[in-house]
Amino acid sequence: MYLVDLRTNTIHDLGCPRYECHIQKIPKDQTKKVYTLETVKRMCDMNTQPRYQGCQWCLPEFYLFDMSKIY
């Protein structure tokens, strides 16, 4: 099962949460549950707004690093 943080549009994998994810600090009214990996792939591949991405610690295969932010 996966958890979407609606504040940051980040998707977390509840099967292998990390300490760095801080899932327990996400308000309950700002979450959405996603049950399949296919839905997560579809949410991350869409070019619509809001843009969803995976968590860099627990779902790195769907994490998008923006190189323009470091310059």
C-alpha cells in the first residue's frame, strides 16, 4: 500500500518506510491511500498538475531530481 502526501504530492511506500520519510508527521486530512503499484506509476507518469513523485528514500525509482534547483 502507498500513501500520498497531498501537501507535497509525494508518494510513500508503506511496505518499507524510512525514518527520513516522517510519515507520522503527515496530517491525516492531507493523505490519500493508493493500493497498487500500477496506480502509482500512472500518477507519476502523468504530465498534469499536480505533479506526483516518489519519495527519495522509500520510493526512489519514481523520484525526480530537479537539476535546475541547484544552480
